[in-house]
Amino acid sequence: LFGKIAAFFLGNFFYSPLFSEKRIFPICFVDINDKPISHTFCISIEDVKFISSESFDANIKSIPISDRNIDFNKGERFYMFYNNEKVAYCELKSDIE
């Protein structure tokens, strides 16, 4: 499963090497009130392009951890985690295919 994202850094992760090619992150989709609407699953980020000191665009590849069909669409939002901390707030720029 593939898609494009826009990501905004949280905390002290500006331009961090943490967001390097092929790095794997757990994510969780949230609703408009920041309530989880998905289980946590993993993605790999690729083609990272830093847009500013606060954001980047990237392609993502979903790494399913179950037989569930993941169906998320352009505009849906999620948090990216590292060491149990939210490190980025992201929005899908395309449907996950």
C-alpha cells in the first residue's frame, strides 16, 4: 500500500536525521478531535523532501501487521511515533493505494 504525505514536526525534531529514507515508524490515524480511529501500524517513509524547518513531504509504504484491509483517503490525518513520542502530525496528500 502506497501514498503521499505532508508532515509537520512536533517537539524538537526539526530537520532531524530521524526522518531519513526507508525509516520505519508506527502511526495511528486520528479524527478531527485527535481521537484514534485506527489501530497502530507501521509505515516506511521514502523520497523525503524537507519543505521548511517545520515540515516535509514524503511517500509512504504501509507495512501491514494483520490481515485487515487498510483504507484511508486523501486528507485523513495521523500521528507518527518514535520512542513512544509523537514526532510528526501528518496528512495524506493522496489515497492509500
